[in-house]
Amino acid sequence: MKRAFLASVCLLAMTGLTQAQAPVPDNLEKLSNFQSTGTTEFTFIEQSGDYADGIRDTLERITLPDGFKIELYAVVPDARHMAVGPQGIVTFVGTRKDKVWSVTDRNKDRVADEVKDFAPSLKFAIPNGPCFSRDGFLYIAEQNRVLVYPAAEFFYESPDVAAFNVVKQGELIPPAEESYNHTARVCKIGPDGKIYISLGQPFNVPAPEKMDLYNEVGMGGMIRLNTDGTDREVYTRGIRNSVGHDFHPETGELWFTDNQVDGMGDDIPPGEINRQTEMGQNFGFPWYGGGDVRTNEYKGEEIPVDVVMPASETVAHAADLGMDFYTGNQFPEMYKNAIFSAQHGSWNRTTPVGARVMVTTIDDEGNATTKPFAEGWIDENGEYLGRPVDIAELRDGSILVSDDLAGALYRISYEGN
């Protein structure tokens, strides 16, 4: 645990910024010194009643391959990205608001018994992205900060939780670039033990004068750094807004989703699932809006980089978000090392698309094929009954799907032969 006690984080210098940084809550200093804050209250979420029954009714219309079933696992308001604790005790769920939720199935009947807020003595700002290291350290990527909780599965029962800076408030991105748009950070620990964090840039398509700064700090890309915050570097470039990534269980390669450019019509550009084979590769944004579709803003420009095209293209505007490589043993063999990913659904398409779980299978040559796996969250009127966000795997080999519209986690399991 000595990593959690390192004093300060060595980061890129952010020069020429005039906007004041948001203050770090006073309680963080107390928690870093193992001091009580005086906080005593949790917010508990009711798991039964009419609301939960209504979600169960919706799940009856969801279609899945033969042998699979979907059930309500937990009512979790604004549920976004998830991190399942290595000990299998608790699942932490981020939001785009100011809460992180802890979800506990105490009797292991595969339905949550308790949902309460995590670390209520801390003030969070868009804590979308939790992730665990193999040794049980919980990291949470917020809009402009990353904290580590060295013993979250132990301390979460208390309102006060040991917490430490990995990236201090205001140093993940330049404070002047903080936005209400594309603020949902996602983190994963790579095979190299480093933490990988996606940094969506705030625009539909950024102006050319923004590009030097964004390339320097990794906005519109992905950064990696040591888990103590040192040795930050830009790992991936040419991304518009990735809100899901994971590492292939066998090759260790980074795969990620990317949300593509709006305002080009209902059917272009396609969404993307990408494969990165080495550091520094560029995936084409802002010259490409998705796939090989050129953006209007950069259409006449010569592309100054070698571009890696998508491993798999998905339907335009379906909003591919969280993803997870399946490593469990419960599902049939064809799903081993496949990607399960969530399509959040289009926000401005004439006819809504998405709102479903996809599966991407990858052959021995690395060729990827993506198709629907669970769908039915858009009704006959074109209204959303749910909007999937992320996928996580439980220790028994079933998967969880988060939904920030319904405010729920679903569990998909396999009972076939």
C-alpha cells in the first residue's frame, strides 16, 4: 500500500492557464491522513417496490440468444461504468453526477441486497470511471481528477474511506478546457500495470487552434501513467470521445469504442470499435468523423498522420460506450475472449437506434465481427425504456449491464446446454 502514500504527482506542466482550479475538498486531506470527518450518514436505495417491478416488466421484452436470461440485479440511480471488486464483495458504480454507488450481494443469490453511496464524506465531480488493479486498489477517474482507494472493499462499509490523489484536481486536463460535454472518463489497468484513461475532447469537431494543446495533454486520445501518477504519456491519438476500453486477454492489445461526429445525417459516420497494437497510433479524428467518412471541417486538408482504421464499424449514432472482454467460463465457448459492449442509443437520430448490448467476436487473424446480443430497450413508439452504458463480469461468469436511464444494473446469465 505504500504507493498510496506518495506525496505528489509528477505531471506535464500546464502553462498559460488563467482559469482558477476547483478546490480539493477539505475532507480528502483528512482521509489521506486516516482522520475522521464526522460524516455518519449514507444514502440507501430501495431495492423493492413498484419501481423495481417496472424495470422487471421491461426486461421481459428483451431478446437474447437461446439459453440466456436477463434479470434485475440492482436499482442504482444514474448507473454508468462499473468495477467489480477482486474479492467479489462489492461492485462500484460511477455516475455523471456526484455519486459513486457501492452494490453488495451479501447472500450471493445474484441479486443485490444493498445499494448505498460510496465515501459520502467526499465530494465527487462526474465520477464516471471506476477501475480496479489486480491487488485490490480502486481508482476513480473524475472529470478532472483521479483518486485511489487502497482498501475500498474493506473501508466501503464506513462513510470515511482512505483516499489519496493520483492526479490532483485540475491536472488531468487544463482547467480552461473543462466542459459539460464529453466529460465521462474511463480507466482500466493495463497488462503493464499502468492506468489508462480516456480523455474525450469537448467539441463535436475541434478547431485547428486547439489541436496542439490537445495533442500535448492527450485530449481526444488516451493517456497512460503509473498508478502513483508519475510518468504520464499520451498513448493513443485521433479519438473523438472514447467511453470504453479493455485489453485483449491473450494479446494484451488495447481495444476501445469511439463515439463519432454528429450533424452529418442519420446514417453516417459509423461508430467504431478499434484495435491498438502499439503506442502512439492515430485513429483519424478530426480528419475522419468515423470510419473513412471525412469531416466537413477538415475535408479539404491533407491528413498529416498514418491512420489506423476501425477493427469493426457499427451503426451510425448508436453511441457505443462501455466494453469488456469476456474471460468467464459460464457462457458457451464461442464467447470466450469476445467483446461485450453497450450501445447507449442515439440522441438526435430521426429514428432511434442502439440501446442494446453488442458482442464482437475476433478470429485468429484479429478480424472482428459485431452483432446484437441483447436488445429491446426501444419500444414501438421509438421511446427508450433503457439505455445501456457499461459491461462488467461477475466472478461466476455472468455479466452485468448498467443503464443510466432506468437507473439499474442487469445480470445476464446462461442456463443452456
